[in-house]
Amino acid sequence: MSSNVVVVLDNGGGLIKAGFGGERDPTTVVPNCTARPLSSKKFLLADQLLSPSEDLTSAVLRRPYDRGYLINHDLQSTIWSHIFSSLLHITPSSSSLLLTEPLFNLPSIQRATDEIVFEEFNFKSLFVSDSPSLVHLYEASRRPYDVVSKAQCSLVVDIGFSFAHAAPVLQNFTVNYGVKRMDLGGKALTNYLKELVSYRSINVMDETFLMDDVKEKLCFVSTDVARDLQIARRRGSDNHFRCTYVLPDGINHTKGFIKDPTEAQRYLSLSENGELPHSEETDEADQTDAKSISSERSKIDLTKNEFSLSNERFLVPEMIFRPADLGMNQAGLAECIVRAVNSCHPYLHPVLYESIILTGGSTLFPGFAKRLENELRPLVPDAYQVKISTQEDPILGVWRGGSLLASSPDFEEMCVTKSEYEELGSSRCRRRFFH
């Protein structure tokens, strides 16, 4: 079995990261969905959705995941089949599979997943892991002299597509009774942004891919919400958050873009009183930038094909810290972390607060770690240090941990083989994975 290819599949609700064990980066990162553009009768899947020439305006989407759990196994099987045959070019019958699944996955979903892996694709062996333990494994190996590695203990904060988890990890095992969850993830934030823009500017309720792009490029986390709301009320150029996003027209460009990238980045240089630093050099640079941008854009008529954002840019990520503002009867992320830590033994509390690891695509908002530390500090005893680190690539962190595990010499003993599955069944085999 040592000569086998080990396929590492981080099967997220939003993105699938797939590649081979032992490599640093996955071979492919593709959306975990299918979509049918208005101009087509057939559904596109995985890498086909990333083609620059595809116009996905108002595309009809189908996802195998709903609220964080796999509900459409046939659709997931179709996407996997395309990835294995067209992107990874593997023969499953001579390969092992390392698969990630959500925490507290239901037994019925686990059985259906095992059926797909062993009976439909005929993989030789399977290992199933959860995200937090793989993130911890990767960070401990990357930072051998850090608290995470020395104490073999960390608190992984994973804000994914469907929900957010604060999960204590000890000795590479997720402490299940300490895991706390928020039913809020990237999907809910995109939907909230759709509602705000649709109410204020133009109807974008069907534009999932477009609004994902807007959220990723323009949203940020505010460190002083009251101050920033005052700035967002100003008119004209005094509103340092206002920027314009241009919608695709289907002829000259099939993807949306930011009209003035310099304008969109102004908020980064704001002082504490909410003003921009002034100098003659910056004024001249702004004027030359404005001239070059206006000449580039003058060829296209953008008068009716765009919308502006101001306070939406920071009110959308704000929901992670204030879910009650969305009508959700849940605590914010800082309280969620404190509850997760308090569920563990008191001896672990100082170590957990000192080794908080952020992962998942929704932690990529600028200012996220700083705001979380500001929220967390008043809730944590003064004697404890609060140290928050973001993974070098929060989207690929889980996959890299899986790749590291798949290349370890003990990996083959940890797997369940096809013959064991056929003899013992799914539920008996699952006991080997300890979660």
C-alpha cells in the first residue's frame, strides 16, 4: 500500500481543495457546486466555472452542501468524478483517499459518504478527518518552537462557508465537548450583502458569484464602528469608504471589477480621528492616478452599469461579531471563543488563549485579527495572554495539514481498507477515526 497515490480532498461547502499527499499546495481549488448560465442549457461544474470567458450572470446554482452538511450525494459524486478523472487524472482503485468532513457529521451522511468512496469509486482505503486537527497539525509542524507545538494544544477558529467553529485541539485530537459553533459563515455574509445592495441600489439577489467577488475585494472589518458610521454619512470625497463596483455587460467584459482600486483602498490610511493624511506628493499622485484611470475607463459607458458601496463594506463582516444584528439569537465570535475555552480543563485555559489560530476564507477580511483581539481582551482574565495568529493561507491551511498527514509513515495503518469496510460495515470502521 506504500506505493499508493494518496489523494487529499478538503471537501468544503464553498470550495473543494484537491491534490496529492506530500505536496505543499493542492492541484486544484474549485467551487463545490454546479451552475447553469442563462445562455446555456447544460450545467457547468468545478473548474469550468472559473473560466474567464464564462458569463455567470444570474446563473442557476446547485450545491451538494446545505447548512454545512452534505445533502445531495448524487451531485457530490458527479463533482468528485469530474475532479478525479479530468483534473487529478487518477485511478481510484489503486489510490487512498484522505477526506475532510464537518464536525459532528450525522451517521446517515457518513454511511452515504463511505458508500460513494468504496462502492462507487472503489478507493483502496479511506481516512476521514475534521478540519481543526489538520490545521493544528500543520501549524505545529510549521512553528516547532511555538506554544502550539510545545504544548500540543491550540484553539482553532474556523470560519467557513456555512458556519464558524471555535474548536480546542489537544494532542492532534479535537476536543469535541469543547467545540462551539455559530450558524454564520461566508454564505450568510454574501446573502446579507446581496440584500443591502438590492435594497439600496440594484437587484443582485441572483448574482451569487458576482457578490462573492464584491465581498472578497471590498469588505473589511472595522476597528471602530461608531466612528466609521459617521464617516460613511459624509457626502462626496469626504466619505473615505465610498467606492464603485462595475457590473459585467456581457459584451466587453463578463466579470465585474472595481472602478477605481485606489479609491477602494483609501480606508487603509485613515488616522484615529477618521481623516486621511494630507501631503502635496499624495495629492499629485492622486491626480495622476485619476487621469490614468479615467482615460482607461472612458472607452466603456459605465453610467448605468455600476453601484456604489460605503458602510456596507464594514457592516457585512460586522455580523461575525454581532450576529444579533441579523436577527440571530447567538453570541458573537469573541463570546463563542470564551465559551469554548471555558468548556475545557482550567489548566488548558492560558495555553488556549495564547494559541488561537484563525483559518477559513472569512478570516481574510482586512483588520479581522486586530478586531477579534480587541473584542476578546476584555472577556479574558488579565493574567492570561491573548495571542491570535492567522494562517499564511487560511483557505489552504486544512488541505496542507491533510497533505502532511498523508505523507507520514503511519498513515497507512490509520486508514480503513475496502476489505475492512465490506467485512465490518461503515459504523464499525468509523470508530477508528475517534470523532
